[in-house]
Amino acid sequence: MSQTSKTLRITLAGALVLPALAFALSGCTGSTPSQVLPSESSTGQPADTPSMGGMDMGDADTVVTMSLKFMPTDITVHVGDTVTWKNGETIGHTITSGTWGEVNESTGLRGTQTPDGMFDHALSPKGQDGDTFSFTFTEAGTYMYYCQPHLTMNAKVIVEP
């Protein structure tokens, strides 16, 4: 085999492996995304339609799954408001109401979860039918929820009168 053939094979192998490696390393690592859900516009006023990386986030009562987290983690709405969850990832999630606890401060993993039956919806991956879920809150209170298989996904809806 000539030196040119060896170099060509190595170059082709590198050209195929390097993008695959970069793609694999950019996946669900649990790291914080480079862009966060804005809560205010540049004028200091609440943002009407937040967006993340070109994704339409809907209105202020929208929670998006991204990087194995709910964004925003805690959302405050009023009695009668409807919260919509959108899957921003190509993997499935659940929106499961109930208590969670014993969150490890260094890893972010929850140690316990107990569903309460108020809602439990499986979100399809982004772009597929069923990648959103909406729920209308009719009573004031704090409603905890989580994603069953992903132990870093814990959040709350705070419903005010």
C-alpha cells in the first residue's frame, strides 16, 4: 500500500469519526444550555414571546424541556391559567404531577418521587404528534412535577389567586 493510500484512508476515517464524536458529545449531557429562557426583554419589560435557539416558546405560561431540565424550573401563573409544556428535545419525557425530594446538590438528581395523579402525560420527542401538553390550574397552590425517567427534571407551578 502506498503512503498516499494510507493518508487518504486515515483522512477519510477522521472525516467520518470526528463529526460523529462531536455529535455524540453534544447530546444529553445535562449541561446548562448556552441560551436560557428570557424572563424580560432588553427594555426590562416581561418578554411576550420568549424563544430559545429559534424555537417558538409560545407565551409566558410555557415550559420547555431542554438539556434534561424544565425551563423555567418554576413558573408562576394565576388561577384559571393554562400552562403548556413543549418538548424541545428529540427524546421523550413525562410531565408527572407529584412530590419529589432528596435532591443531591452536587448532581441535581432527585432521590424520591411520588405521583399524585393530577396529571401524568408522556411527551413525544420534539416535532412529533404529542410533543406538547397543556393543563389548566383551577386552584391556588404550589404544584410539584417531574419527568419520571430523568432524575434531574424537577419543577413547580406556583398558582396565585
